[in-house]
Amino acid sequence: MSETIEARRKRMSIRAWRRGTREMDLILGGYADAHLAAMDGPALDAFDALLAEDDHDLYQWVTGQSVPPARLAVLVGELAARTAV
């Protein structure tokens, strides 16, 4: 049975807010709240792939401490721009 788009968005929102590190909860959860409702299939696929990554790696990518993989670079850039002080 296939997951509906609304169920997928809800699952992804929960995953974004319950990462394991508070920093990534705030970064990914805030991004999910602002963007999930408008995401189409390919954008949801990209965000889902990002959610599968390790928090430590994600944090380093978003803060510019290391370079993200090319397949996630655009999305990580959006996250970094959102979290810039």
C-alpha cells in the first residue's frame, strides 16, 4: 500500500522535529514547518533523503564545517541560508 502525500508530509515533519539533537530539531523542524506543505514529489524525495542522513554530518554541512554531497548541496544551502545569523 502506498503512502498518501499528506501521510508522507506528516511522517517527514515528525522526523524533522525528532532528530536526536536539539540543533537539528530546530533547523530541520523549522524548515519542514515552513516548506513541507508546498513541496511536490521531487522536493519531498530530496527532503526525505536529507532526513536519512546523520545529524552530525547534517550539522557540519549546514554550518559550513564540511561540504555536503552534491546530491544534497542545494537543499543544505537552503537550510544554511535559513539558519544564518
